[in-house]
Amino acid sequence: MTAATVSAPARARDVLTSEWIKLRSVRSTYLVLLSALAAAVGIGYLVAHADATHWATMSAADRAAFDPVYDSFSGLGLAQLAFGALGVLVISSEYTTGLIRITFAAVPRRRAVLAAKAAVLGAVTLLAGELAHPGALRGVLAAGFYLAVMAWVGLGLGAVIRHTAGAITAMVGVVFLLPTTIHALPAPWDTRIGRFTLDGAAQQMIAQHPHAGYFSAGPSLLIVAAYAAAAIATAAFVITRRDA
């Protein structure tokens, strides 16, 4: 067994520890997570309360189509933006301050740094995203997973663009503006293309009653995961081909 083989686990552990210290020592991490929690819980409560208030006046068809799980996640839009911004900041802030040069000098294997950031960020955001009521397990797990995916997408965009404002703008374009543009297309193309968007697929894997023409929860989950994989894979390709 070579010395490199013996030291490899320690090096990976050191990189993970370093990224965990960076993430938990920055005030913006807590502010972003608290903002996401307030938005998700607050807006979800207001929508659920409104549904309960109007239940007695709803028609039989409206009651049959009612999706309490989906409505309770009405605040997810703001929460996903917050999680995505956190993913961007995890790496873009280091490019802004120049700390990334020190990081890469200490750990020359840049993809190992990216992997450590993705692992720590994913663990924190997945845990934070899953803090919800256990009564509707699939929807809750899917929503929590989606927030972690948003953080990974933000991390990938931050590594590629290396500028906080630019990466967040690109994220908003992919998550919000692109689906809005596609929904403006004439039928049936709005649905045929829209079901492949990140936001569209996320809604279907959370909803208890998927919209007509969209994929079911399983394929939608794969589409959402593919966005995270594509973002991290692109970042891994780019990060070793440019100067810090």
C-alpha cells in the first residue's frame, strides 16, 4: 500500500471538514436558510388556511381536484430561490474574495474541492429541506430533495460563471423565466416542452395529482436529478480548465 493510498482518506476528510467550516462560519448561510424557512412555512400556512376557509363553498369537482400537499408548498418558489442563491454563494464568494486561490493551492485537485462543496452543501440543504410534516411522505421528501437540487444547480452555475450576480441571474432564468416562456407556447408544445423544465418537473414530483400531459412523479424525479447532475458535471469540466 502506497503512502498516497494511506493519506487519501485523510485528505478527503480534511477537504470535507474545511468546506463544512466555511459553510457554517458564514452568516449568510443562516440568513438564507431562515429566509427560506419563513417563506415556505409562512406562505404555505396562508394558502392552506385560505383553502380551509373556502372548503365549504367549493364545488364537488374542486374538492376532488384539491391537492393539500401541493398547496402547502406554495412558498417553495421563494425557498428554492434562497437555496439556489446559497449554492451560488458557496463558491462565487471565494472567487470574489480571492480565497479560491488559497483553496486550490491547499487542494490542487479542483474536482475534489467541488465534490466536497457539493457533498457538504447537499447534506445541509437536504436536511433543511426535509424539515416538514410527515403526513404526506412522497411530497415532503420530493420537496426537500428539490431544494437540495436547487443548491447544487446554484453551485454549478457559480463555479461556471464565477460571479454571484451573474450566476443568480442565470439561475432565475433557468428556474423561473424559461418555464414562463415555454408556458406561453401554443398547445400542445407548452406541455410537451414544459414537462422537461426544472420547475415543471419539480411540481409534478411533489403534486398528488399531476397535471395532464406531464410526467408522473418517478420520471419527473429523474428530470430534476438530471439538472443537478448536469450542473455539477459542467462545473467539474470547467473548473480544471481555467485559472482561479
